[in-house]
Amino acid sequence: MKKKVFAFGLLSLTAAIVLGACGSRGGASDGSSDAGKEEGNAEQLVGAAIYKFDDTFMTGVRTAMSEAAKESGIKLELVDSQNKQPTQNEQVDTFITKGVNALAINAVDRTAAGPIIEKAKAKDLPIVFINREPEATDMESYDKVWYVGAKAEQSGTQSGQIIADYFTANPDADKNGDGVIQYVMLQGEPGHQDATLRTEYSIKAIEDAGFKTEKLAVDTAMWDKAKATDLMKSFITGQSLDKIEAVIANNDDMALGAIEALKSEGYNTGDAAKFMPVVGVDATAPALEAMKDGSLLGTVLNDAVNQGTATINVTKAAMDGKEINEANVGYPVTDGKYIWIDYVKVTKDNYAEFME
């Protein structure tokens, strides 16, 4: 995949080397989770629950996890939590009953991670959370819990910079000439730290670039494309396209949903005089295609490949009783618990390098 090779060549090479090393059977650790760890025993089983399967970004993470697990000789069981925390809790119980050697959890509700961690702790199971960061107190409650994800403020900053760069290069984008960028914001799930921080830091980046901003409308579309289309239509009705100068979305699915609404009004179809700058986050394949056809201004790579690979690397090393550090998992580790995967700004100048 080009985006992994181009942007993360050295990091990914290191990860691949570590992953290959992890593929050999390592020594067992003490505790009730050591079944299958000793050489000659059954393969290691990891139970992974994803908040919902029809999330475009998490589909990429799942694919990377599956590929990495195959490379390392791990049996990976992935289940769909269908965006329901009670369902995910039951799935964790089922995994434990099956005798999994570790858990990998993309939480439905990050604030509900505590009880899941307690269940893992009771069985001495390593547990890795993905993409949705548990509260710090929950992370500190157990020495075999780790988090793989990205810093949302970085993605917000980069998406805001894309908007600021556009207005710097295109002064006429300020439709009313008042020196203020009038924008609408499509947010993700209320209370989700990515939604909160991407919203905050995108606007901060625009203002740090010297622009004033005015929020015309903001609401949640729950990371969902169809909901975003409906929401953007309501924004258009309530504010009119003459007033809206930019659309900022917390993820690509919502950005693409907003573009569908704009296209229904004749915008972002190739006419330069009817272009609305829209920015998202994730650099999903559909978003990159939208950049190719010119309907999406920019996005920020949320690196599904390295998040998925790092999750399996950490899980494998933990099951083998190894210390979780860069030498053993192929990625820098912060405070012994956090594996941060950097975002990358994607614009018209480099989007092709991230396409498959």
C-alpha cells in the first residue's frame, strides 16, 4: 500500500521486522492467560471487538489487524459490537469463556472501558484498546493494558491548516469580503474525544494562521455519511450557500456526506465558480477518490494500516511476556502504555501517494 510505504517507510519496515520476530513462539508468562503461549501448544487466540463493522476507517484497521495476525501466527477472532456497549460487554464475556489469550477492544463508549479492564485483569489477560482512548484512570488501573491510536488534536490542527492554506491562496473564497471565514461543522459522536479535539483544534489552527472565524452551524452526524448528507442539507436551508464559506467535518464519511448535499445544489461538481472547500479526516479510499475528482479539498491520514499492525504487535509481545517497548513492537511507546501513530496532512499535492 503506497500510503504506508511513502509516509511511514522506516517505521513500517521496523514494524515488519518486529512482526516477523513476533511470529516465532516466545516464552510463556505466568497467569491464567498462558494457554497456548509455550512452544508446541495451540496457537494464540486474540478476541477483538470493533465498535461497528460498517465504519470505513475501522474497516481499514480490521484489515490490517487480520493481515498482521496472519503474519505472526495468531488466530484473530473479530466481532461486530454494532455500536452497542452492552453487546460489546457480552462479547468480552464470551471471549473470556472461550479462553482467549488476549483482548483487543475498539470501545463503543470509551468511558465504559473500566469494567472491561477489570474482567481482563481478573483473568490476567493482556488488553489493547484501539482508536478510542479509555480514561487515564482506567489505563492506570492495570499493568497489562495498552492503547494504540492517534492524537486527535494533531488531526484537528492539520485539517484547520488545510482550510487556512486554501483561503490564503484564494482570497475570493471570502465571499462577503469581511475577512472572516464563516463555516459549518459536522461533528462525530458527542463526548468522543476525537470529535471534541478535532473541532477545537481545527478552528484554533485557522485562527493561529491569522484568520477570524464565525461558526454558522454545528451539529453531530455521528461519523455517518447518510446522516451528514441530511445535516448538511439542513445547514444549507438554514444558512444558505451564499453565507457558508467552508465545511469542516470530523471524519471523511461526514465530509463525503456533506459533499453529496452540496452536489445536489450544483456545487463541487467541477465548476470552479461553485466550489465549497470541504475538509475531512481519515484519508479513506473514497475520500482520496473525491480528492482526485476535485470535490474534496483535503483530508488527514488517520493511519489504519499502522494502527492495526501496532495493535497486533503489542498484543503478540504481551502474550509472549515481552516488555512493551519500541524494540519489541516496532513503534515508539509513551509512558509504557501508549502507542501513538502520527497523522499526515493530505492535499491535492500529495493525495496520489496515499492511494492504493
